[in-house]
Amino acid sequence: MRGHRWLRVGFALLALATVSACSTKVERLDESQAVDLSGAWNDTDSRLVSQEMIQDSLSRAWLQEFRGRAGQSRPAVIVGEVRNMSHEHINTQTFTLEMERALINSGKVDFVANKSERQGIRDERKDQDLNAREDTRNAMGRELGADFMLSGTINTIVDPNGDTQVRFYQVNMTLISLADNRKVWVGQKDIRKLVTRSKLRF
């Protein structure tokens, strides 16, 4: 009988351990709080890099030069392609949206919808041309043309040594004048991360 009792206790402890191992805990985090679990590129990297690069670009001579032209105040900017050349899967759309947000919130530039967004807007204008009242209709051919295009690349180098590795991220962005293809600003931001993976011990 004593053996059966210890057996039942053992099964109860095993069941309790299984339930504990399978439980899920969710904790809400402040969106500005930096959380880095894997060492891979994450939302914090995207936000910090975009903010720093936009601040740098808006402090350079190209902006004052543009404002100095007759009849010009705020340049119109469009984001082109940002290519992921790294070894990781990086959602470049999240990064470009962060850059758009930083540019718009600066109040120093106008921002033009990208290629895919423009097509949807043009389809809406065509529909308005047929169906909307004349006093509310938005006519074709009145779009704001971009003065500059922002494009770039995200690159990585990984230097591993056993359970430790250094991850080096380099983001390069270029602002190009659409009038004459001049590169008016080139920005670079580097991030280095030391990642150490612990071994499981039983």
C-alpha cells in the first residue's frame, strides 16, 4: 500500500510539473522599452536607427539649399527601395515606415505616397470621376511630385566563436535629387551586438 501511495504522489508531481511547463505567461511592455531576446534585428533597432538617420539628414546642407531656392519651402520626399542584404529576415517595410514617421513628424518635409499607395489612390480618383459630386471630386493630374527619393540597404556581418558571436549591422541610406540624380545626403548607422547563448544543463 505504501508503494502505491508513493506512486500516486509521483504521478501527481509529474502532472503538476507538466502543467507548469506548458503554462503561458504574458506581460505587456512599454513600447519604448528595449527588449532584445535573440540578438536579431528587432523593432527597437528599427526605431532607433530611423530616428538617428533622419535627424542627421535634416541637419545637413541639402535642406537649407532647397529652402533657399525661389518659391520653395518644404521639399517633397518619397521612400524608394530599402534592400535587405543581411543574413536575417528583416521586415524592411517596418523600417521604412519608421523613417516616414520620423520625417513627417519633423515638420520639415512633405511626404509623397509610394508607388503601391499611389495606384490605390488613383483608382479612387477614377471612381470619384464617375460617381462623386462635382464639388467633392478630386481631379486627376494634381499630384505633388517628389523632389527627393530615399533608398538604402541593410547589411550584416556575423563573427561567431563557440556559443558567442558578434553581430554587426550596417544601415546605409542615400537621398537622391530626382531633378538631376545628385546624391545630396549619404547616411550610415552601425549596430554591434554581443550574443552569448547558454548551454542547457540537466
